[in-house]
Amino acid sequence: MTERLPHEKGFHISWDQIHRDSRALAWRLDGKGPIDGSWKAIVAITRGGMAPAMIIARELDVRTVDTISVKSYSHQDQSEAKVLKAPDADIIGDGTGILIIDDLVDSGKTLKLVRDLYPKAHYATVYAKPEGRAMVETFITEVSQDTWIFFPWDMALQYVEPYRGV
């Protein structure tokens, strides 16, 4: 048998798919902001939330975009989440009117950390796993906990052996 990645259930996302799903998330969030249906700003959780946040900011015409850098993974190993860079405190405040975007909620550790800092923000992810689903108000697609999502910014095109071997 061929050697497999630690996460056998792989869900491969193309650039087209992340764009479509991020636009779908924007449509779901449209008109839901607390300021006459609009959002004051978007904060992307780096790095994975940056591409969806950019697409959502364009779709919802939000011009103020910042980042919060949280590290909770080293390659495919998850560890304690910690903030490396916080967004502008004058803009984000307690999170009121702020839309916080990430690509995925997995265990929920990253979003719990950010939620503790900005409890009044609205949390949205493109993809959600069951363990972290309660940490997010809005998402597009749920995948099983044992599914590993391969995002386009983490991949290169190459040959892959058939599942049952050659």
C-alpha cells in the first residue's frame, strides 16, 4: 500500500471554489451588519482568512480591512493559539460592527481566543468542522472533523497515485 498523508480524508479547494464560497458567504452576510445592515470593518484572521476577507470586503463594499495574526498550527500539528499581531484597537474596540473572517473553524481554539478579545464581533468562516462550529455565527460548508482541507495557497499541481494503487 502507498504511504498516505496523516489525514486520509482530503478536501481539495481550488482558487475558483474559494472565490465562489467566499462570495456566497458575503451574500449570506449582506444586510446583516449592525450599522443599517452594514459592517464598520473586516478583520481577517491571518493567513487563511485573508483571501476570503478580501473577496467579502469587495462584495460588501467594506473599505476598512485589518488583520489579526494568530498562530495555532505548525504544518499539520495544532498547538495552543496565540496572537502575534492585533488589529488597530481604535477601529475594532470590543468588536461592535466588526466582521471577523477566517477560512476555516476547526477545533475552535483560534476563534475562542479572538472571541475572548472581541466578544461583540460577528464571526464568519467559509468552512466549519463540528468541534468549532459553535464559535462561528455564519459559515458556508460544514465538513467532518477528520477531513483535512487543502487550500489553494498550500498546494502545487503534481501527480497523485490512485487510491487503490497502480
